[in-house]
Amino acid sequence: MGTKSWWSRADSRLLEAALGLAAALVGVFGTLIPALGVAGLVDPVDTRKVEVETGTATWTPGAVTDAAAEHGMTLTGTHQAELVLADPDLSERLSLAVPELTGSLFLLLILVLLLQMARTLRDGDVFVPENARRLSVMGLTVLLQAVVSPVLTAATTQALVGGTPLADHIPFSATFSGAYVLLAFLVLALGEVFRRGTKLRADTEGLV
């Protein structure tokens, strides 16, 4: 007596459509629009969340705010603050957009790989060597994002405030997420499970 799979081809099509839509949205709103903002064709990103070092002897909120205004910037808040550039030039627009663009490209790659994996469900079998490789690439991508994105944000923030009095109050600060690192290793482990599973099945079929 055979068993009927709960997953149908219609389910596969719906999953592929959802992943395709998600990839399209990330492509448009996460990469295309910010890139157009850098080029000056649409309103660019002009705000960056920053950590302000308020425990120094030179910290005077009014003086720091005035110093920011002299360089076309607005600093709102104390420890967790928002740095707003009134009229960013090309290099400033690029510094503001690069972290978001990089994160979106990483996410777009993951969504494309997931879409390719979803297509293997049409045949009712995801345990194929290609999916093991895709999972490995996804795990490495998540790990890269966990490391690269915070460093890029910190480096571009320093580029924005470099040469201004704000540089003394906005330190180089990169916050890494342990959750992303854990997720990366879980995906890498799942990729290894897929790889060993497909190899074991191939060896078993070779004995039949």
C-alpha cells in the first residue's frame, strides 16, 4: 500500500512564487532604489544610527550639535543617536548606502539559492548533491553577512564623520550578532547532513 506525499506540485509552485516575489522585492527596494539614491536619481538615504561616546571630558551636547550643524549634519540623541546629513554628496551617499546594499545582495543570493532548492521539490526529492552545495553557500553567506555588515557600517560611519569634530564623539563601533553566527553554523551543518545523505543513498543504490 503506497503512501501519498502531503507536498504537491501546486505547493511547490506557490513556494517558488513566494520566494520569487521576495527576491524581486529585495532586488527593487534593497538594491535598485538605494543605488538610484546614490546616483541622485531618487531621494537618497540620509540617516545613519550611531553610537555616541558621551563619557569624555570634551562632551558638551550643545557644542557637539553646533559642530555637526556646521558640517551640514544633525545629531539627535545622546548614546543611541541619529546622524542626518542635510545634503549628502556622492561619497557620503555611497557611504550611507553601502551597508544596506551589501546586506540586500547577501539576502538576494540566499533567496535565489532557496528558490533553486524549491524547484527540486517538483520531483519530490530535495536530497540531491546540488542542494547540499547550495546550503553550504547559504551558510557561508550568512556568516559573511554577520561579520561584514557591522564592519562596513562602522567603517562608513567613520568615513562620514572623519575630519569633523564629531569624529571625537562617534567611535568605531561594530556590533556582531551571535544569532546570525549560530544560524550560519546550523545551515552549514544541515548542508553537511544533505551531503552525507546523498552520498549514502548513492552508495546504497550502487549496491542494488
